[in-house]
Amino acid sequence: MNEIKRGTGGDTKLTVLNPVGYPPEIKAKTPAPRLDSLDGKIIYLVDCRFDDSIELLKQVGAWFADNMAGVETRMISLRSTYQIDDPETWKEIAANGDAAIVGVGH
Amino acid sequence: MSTHAIELETEYGVPTMALHTDIFHNVVQSVRQVKGLAEAPHAFVPQPVMGKSAAQLRAYVDGDDPVTGRPFMQEIIEGLTQDQSATSDGALPRTTPRLCEPANEEELHQTFADNHWTDYLPIILPTEERVADMLAHTAGAADTVVGRMQPTHNRGYWQYDVEKVAVNAVMAGCRPEYFPVVLALASSGVSARGSTSSSAAAMVIINGPVRAEIGLNSGIGAMGPYAHANATIGRAYGLLSQNLQGGSVAGTTFMGSQGNNYTYNSITFAENEERSPWQPLHVQKGFAAEASTVSVFYGLRSNSFCLGLRDYWREHVRDMLLGIEPNTPPVFLLDPITARLFAEREGFDTKEKLIHWAWQNATMPSARYFDLQLIQNYIYPRATFGEEPFAAMLAAGDEELIPMFREAEINIVTVGGEANGYWHIHGAHYRGTFSVDDWR
């Protein structure tokens, strides 16, 4: 077994190796253009199906109905769990909606 | 959610807001950075959402973002209508220093603790000499890429080479002859420091000749701190996971709400092949009996245990299986005494026969099964979109008994020293069996 060398707390300097791995490559991305206004627009509320997220999104939809009646909200649930990409849903939103609100998770 | 929101935003051109709960604000920042849009618009509500009434959730919506203190809905509206900035650059460098700044021993121990590079038990400092000793016990070159790992989905895979694994093996106190086993674990790409809020742990089962070669314990106390190889290899798996995946820091790269004591050692032991009435695990998984392997399981949280098998053993085992959370399949860990009771007295002369019995008998009324929150999160969405066997299970009547697990996901391992016939069932997902011999 490797022996721990004690008693070197004074001036004796040790060189040791860094235990941390190599970070992933990150490619910077560009956000979509924003809307001038939400009035008359369709916003998809995207339920990620985790820990009752749809219940919060229902209240976001209710807030728009109460406060910005010109906004149409449409609830949509992911086709599987939140861990899986869902191109079919993204295409549907891009084709039929103007914006999206996705929740809830990290 | 950040990953989905950024995908929708950047690949489909849809202005998108991501909603999160406040406890995850550090995690969200990290995910956005890794996904290339650090400034992706988002807003927070208090944790939790689950279990709250409609009125309570409406109060979240009408209230302020607990992270920024600004009105929640105002942040949503601004996030969809005001220009957003792109990430300025690639942010993280793709390398880490090979060496730490020279310092005395006390200072270095403090540096390792301050950087969250330890499990807060004493470590062996990874000097160049000690790391070289470790490297001498594998044919793999120091710069050979071993694998990549991340704390959970969508956090970004970090990469590591043989030398980085050796550094962590030294820190854990491994003897150099253990190094091929540690490399096999690293090659799995399965993190023993997953970030899941459920606080899952890993489990490692070692098979083949390497067990005797390095003194791994499969007998009395195999799952406890009674053998140097079991203790330090299991610890090395944890340390290498946290350091090679880019951290396991509470609140940022680890979100296990309660934590899990199993993670100190990832329950690392050898199967007692010699006293088992059945094929060893690695042979079941397609390896030759003379091969040396590590099998990795993940998701240990639920556990039940028993002594022997008596007249009502079928009912007792059904009760034990009901104690295992149904989203995580059971692994029977049987002392050889109990393994032989199953095999010789009850006629289960193969593991597969006992697995089939367990699958048939671990059942629950459909309504009760689908009401479990983890089933709601991970199985119900798949069932609603037609994935079998879940769709058929969802179609069952509320009181109809449905299988809690998939037969192919149930495993059995023989371990223990025959001091008595105690045995356990752990809930744990099988993640794969990996060659030790490839790293000799």
C-alpha cells in the first residue's frame, strides 16, 4: 500500500497531480428573434411531465386568460419523459406557435 | 428543461422561456452554459411544485421570482419580447492543469478539500511517484482516453484518460495492483455520484479470477469495511466519478435531497462464485467464466431484507418486493445458505427461474402503481404514447394486478460467508458488465 508521508507540513513542498477531468466542448448558440408583442400570439405551454409540472403551467395559462386575453395559450405534453428529446413536439410548436414556455425542471 | 428550451430556441427559432424551481438555480446556470446559451431566458418559482394546490400555484405565478425578486410573469413576458444576448464564447477551457501548485502537505490537503475533490475522509496525496506506480500496473498509456461521464442527463460529458483515473485511485488508497479494476469501472461511463434529487447510489459486483488475485472479499462482511480491496476500489469509483465528471458539489453538481451513505463505497464486493449454486453474474452477462469483470448497478435507494425461507416464504418475498420502489428493479443479494435453499429445496436450479418467479409475483393494482410519483415521472409518459409493455399496463383496470418490474431487469447475485442465511433485495438498475482484463 502507498505510504502516507507525514510531517511535511513545514517548508517541504510537494508536487501532486490534479484529479479533475477534461470539460466538454461548448458551442455558443444564438437565441431566436423576440416578438414585438404577445398580443394576438399563440404561446405553447410545454409540460415536461416531471413532478406535476402541468399543474403550474395551467396557472400560467390562467394568468394569461385573466390578464392578457389577446394571448392564446395551448398546453402540450412531451411525448415521453423529460430526459428524451422530442423533435415532433418542437416541429409542431414551430409550425403553429409564436413562442413557448417550458416547465418545470432544470 | 433548459436543454429542451435551448433546443427549441436555437434549432427551431421559437422564442422560449424555461421555468424552474429556485433550488435548482445553480444547476440551471451550469446547464445553460454547457448547452451554449448561458443567457437563455428563464424564471423561477419556489420549490416544490409537486403536491401544491391550484391556489398555491397561482400564488407562485402572481408572485415574485424568488431568485431575482422580480414579478414572475413580468420576467416571462420580457423574456419572450426583449432581445436576448448570445453566449459570448465557448466559456470553459477544454483542459485542466496536470499538476497542482506545489505546496506543503497540509496546504495540499486543504486545497483538495476546498475544491471539493475529496469525500472528506483523509486521502493519499497523488504525487508523481505514486501515480507512476499505479500506471505501471496497466498496459494502457497515460494519455489513453478511458471514457466520459456526467452527473446526470444534459449536464455535458467530461472526458478523462488513464492518468486522471490513476490520480483518483491513489487518492482513494488503492494498491497499484487494483488499478485494472478501477479502470474498468471508469470505462463504464456510469457515475457513482449521480446528481439525481433521489440520492441514488451505485453498486459494484466483481467476478472472475481477479477476485482472488487482489484479495477481494465475497464472504463474511463482503459488503462492509472488511477488505482493503473492496474498501478502496469502491471509494476510488466514487472519487473518480466526482472529479472526472466535473464535480459533485451539493447544490450545483449534486442535488440529492437527502444524500445516501452507500455512496461512500458504492457497495463494492465480489460475488461468491465458489459457494453459489448458480452461474456467476458475468457469465450470465455473456463473459467467459475465466474473464475478470466489474458489473455496475445504479439507483440504490430502496432495500428490504430477510432471514432464510420458511413455510410462507412466497408471501414474505412478495412483501419484500412490494418494498422496492417499482421504478427501480430488484437485485437479490443472497447469502449462499439462502441461495441453496432456493436452488436445492425450492427447485430454482437456475437464476433465471427465480427471476421469472419474482417477475410473476411482484404485482400491484394498476391504479396504485400509476399513482406513484416516480412512475408518473418516468413510466406514465411512455405509457401514454404507446410504449409497451407500459401502454398495456395503463390499459388495465384500476384493480387489475400488473407487474411492477420487467423480467429482463431483475438480477440475482450470491454474496456472503454463510454465517447465517440473511439476504437482501436492493432496488438497482443494471448498467453493464465491463472487462478488467482489457486494462491489465
